[in-house]
Amino acid sequence: MVYYKQYDSADDRYERHLVADVTARSTVISRLQPDTQYSFYIDCYNSDGSSPASNVVVDKTLGNTGLLPCLPRAVFTAENDPLLLLLFEL
């Protein structure tokens, strides 16, 4: 499960993004706002229970260049590693 929210939001609730494919090494979160800071963290669930939550990562989506509609995305990859990779692109 990927949790995310706008970093400066007064609301402390995180949105949830379910990664249903248990073999997935990445996921895409769409509908993020351009030029906006977000905080993210992940945790995993299986038949043995849930993992501890990852550290929170804060990063900013790219701004809208005016040339193309802005479609920022967050991509997470992990393979038995606590590393969380965020990729924002237009």
C-alpha cells in the first residue's frame, strides 16, 4: 500500500493507493498536482501480517511548463530493499 498526501495540507489523512499485484515492483499514482510537495510512505501486507511503515519521503512534482498538460506521476520500486524511488515526469 502506498500512502500519500500534500505535504503542507492541514488534513493529516493520507490517501491510499493499493498495489494489488503482489509481484509488482512499481506503481503509478496519477492526479497529483503540478509544482506541489507530497509526502509518501509505504507498507506491505501478506498472510503473516503487515510490515512496519517505511520512512516518509517528501518530494515535489514538476511544474507545468505550459507546453504540455502536466501529468506528474510517482513511481515506487523496491525489491527487498528499503529504498523508495520517486519519479516525477510530465
